[in-house]
Amino acid sequence: MKISVLSLFPEILKGFFESSIMKRAVEKGLISYDLVNIRDFATDRHHKCDDEVYGGGAGMLMMPAPLGRALEASGARSRFEAPASAPDPAPMPAPESGEAAEGGAASGRSPRTIFLTPSGRPLNQAMARDFAAEDHLILVCGHYEGIDQRIIDAYVDDEVSIGDYVLSSGEVAALVLVDAVYRLVPGVIKGESLAEESFSAHAGGASAGEGAGSEPPVLEGGASGPCLLEYPQYTRPADYGRMKVPDVLSSGHHAKIVRWRLKEQLRKTLAYRPELLAKGGLPEEALKLLREISTEGGDT
Ligand code: SAM
């Protein structure tokens, strides 16, 4: 997968792409990236990229022409015959990152262009899975009051928000999206590490039934079906201050561990994200555990 991020401040993004799991994914050739400085596509001598908002109001807006040119140079194509970036084309500057690879468009599929904005569709795991199947993502980071609507109309496929709050610019939001997406690209992270995470379709791990060795209760549905938050996890030491690891986890009794984990997933989901349970589709065992939780009060 190729990821192009268009920004007025690409230096904010650089460290992420050069560190940790992303660094390894790039080295392995699983991910390639361009950090594109939109300012490089401004044609005046001050590299101006913002202007006042038509109709009045506080703040400045990112101008369409430099951003349109940056998008075209990254492989995005306008939906309209004359690209919004047509006038006054600037020469294409080299991408900021020396590690940028060919990638992406090699398959012939068009890039998917995403604008990060608080007024977009809230990002979730199902969207991350969907984006992870693309060959080339182009992410647009806004600044000031945001970007000119004509750029959205001409180039943007998805407007995505990372939550109901307003950040000062889109770089951190873009990194949130990149992080949620690239780890789902096959080969970046071991499949089994992803299988039982929060929001995965398999919730609860193996069977919550009494008999050891029973099959996992697969909560089918993924995007539309039930997804639970992850259960609590512990590592050594077994005794940390006065806080002990729950006995069941070192009992060696697989079925009991699985049942405990599913119950804790349900408890946490009920407390923090009850709307996830309202989707329905929970297996009978989970419904039974929910009934147990509701009779327990708040102290177990
Ligand atoms: N005027 C915009 C509004 O009220 O919706 C806010 C603009 S914000 C100050 C500047 C940029 O930060 C946005 O264009 C967007 O790229 C980014 N941004 C801020 N909050 C965001 C969020 N919750 N999700 C995604 N991007 C966000």
C-alpha cells in the first residue's frame, strides 16, 4: 500500500513513518509513503496557501489551487473536466520523504482520497478495514478553517473525522487514520495479534461454555454485527502491590478463562459503549453473562 499525506507541516508526520512498526513495514516493502508539502505547490514568491473566507467570518481557508496541484501530483484526478488546479501549474517538486516508493497506482486502481475533517464520518474499525484494502490512500490535512469546498467536490472520496472535537490541524488526525489502517495491511502485524482485539468480529476468544476444548463463540458480523471491547489483560508479577491477577487466569482452566474474558468484555462494553451491544446478534452465552452482570451490581 502507498500512503500519500498532503500537509502544510509534513515535519509533524515524519517521525511516525520513520519509527517502530511503520519503519519495519516500509523496510519490508509493505508500505510506501510520500509526505507532500502543499506549500511547494504555491506559485507566488511567499508560497501563500490560505486566504479569507467568502461571506466573511473569522479565520483563513486553504486555497484550492496549491492543494489541487498537490493532489494531481500525487495521482488524484478531478471529477470535473478541467481540474480545479488547472491554472498556473507549478512544476512537481520531489516528495519530502526520500523513502517514497513507486507503489500504489501500479495496480491501475485510482487512489482513494480522504480529507480529515471534524465534519466527516467518524472513523471506526470497519472503515479502517475498508481503507486497508486500497492500493493507494491520499490523505489531505486541513489547517486554519479547513479547505475550499471545491477541492472536496472535485477530489475527495471520503471525509473522515477522528472524533467529536476540533484539532488545530489535520496531521494528528491523519496519523490516527494511518495507524489504524496500515497495521491491517497483510504482513504488517501477525494475524493472531489482530484476531481478538477490541472491535474484532471474534469477541471473547474461545468458548465461554463449561467444557474445556469447546469451539470459540464467534460473534459474526464485523462491521455491522456485535463487536466488543477487549477484556482486561495482565502480565507478571502476579502480585503488584496489593493488586493481584484474577485467580482464574492462572488456573489453567481454558474454558473458565474464556468465559471470564467474555464476561469482562461484556462488562466493559456495557459500561463504556452500550450502543455496541444494541446492535444485537449476541450468542445465548453472552446474553446469559449480561444477565449475570446486571444482577451483580457494581463490585465484581
Ligand atoms: N472549521 C472547521 C470546523 O469547524 O469543522 C475546523 C477546522 S480545524 C481548526 C483545522 C483542520 O484540522 C481541519 O481542516 C481538519 O483537517 C483537522 N481536524 C480538526 N479536528 C478534526 C477531527 N476531529 N477529525 C479530523 N480532522 C480534524
